[in-house]
Amino acid sequence: MIHRFLRRSLPRAETLRSSRALGWLAPVMGKRWLWRIDGRSLALGAAAGVFFGLLIPVAQIPLAAVAAYMMRANLPAAVVATLISNPFTYVPIYMLAHHIGTLLLGVPEVPLAAVMTAEAAGGWWAYVTGIGKPLLLGLFTLAVVATATAYVGMRLAWRIGVTLQAMRLKRRAAAR
């Protein structure tokens, strides 16, 4: 059941290879293990996508795809998981990351108005020292924790799905 749903939902390798934009990647996308649907492959792909989706604001999809290739993970899962950060989630993610960074560094949180005033007065260096260090540390910490959570969560969800499917099949067999 899980396999059927994912096979219907995910794009086929042949479709992507025949695409004009991605045709040059055909030799790489021909690797069957990039499209494998199992618990480990999906979990690794999701973890790679979440990591680069949170940590890198630009070029996150190519980086997640390269990581999926290197780890022999599911490529579509890696690409889709990068969408954790999008125009609707950037502000909450960056606010949470800044808050985590200030807690870890032990510095007081700087209100946004004070940062803007400091930036106007001292230039970009005042901005980096005022908000940049906590933000970078918070983003890295958030990315590592979210990556581990995504990996464990995907493995657990896969195991639960497989167990439920086995129980359903067992009940059907007993009913016959």
C-alpha cells in the first residue's frame, strides 16, 4: 500500500530523463538506487533534504540531490524535503533559529528595531555581530536536530506502516 502510493505520487525516472531541462543528468538519474522506495533510502533522502533546506537558503535542491547521490538515498525524497523552507516558513524558521542561537550563546535577544538601527549606524558588520552569530549557530543547531528527527521519524513511520500492512494481511488471511 505504501509502495503503491509512493510509486503513483513520485515522478518516474524516465519522465525526468526525457525532460529538456534535466536530460543532461540522464546518466546520473539512471541509477536505480536513487529511486528505490524503502525505509532506509527514504529516511536518508528526507534527512538530506531537511538539512540543506534549513541550512542553505539558496541552491538547496542541487545540494540535497548531490547528498542523496553520495549517500545512495531516495532522490525525490531529498528534493521534496528541501521544501521545508519556503517563503511562508522563512520568517518563523529564522526567528526560531535566532532564539536558539541566543540561548546557546548566552546573549540577550536583540529587538529587530535595535538591529536595524545598529545596521544603519555601523553597516553590515554591526548586523553580523548583532544578529548573525546567534542566527548562524541557531540555524546549524536547528538543521542538525531537524535532520535527526526527520531520519528517525521516517524510519519509525515506515516501520509502523509495514507493521500495519502485515497485520491487515494477517487479518484478511485469517478471515478466509
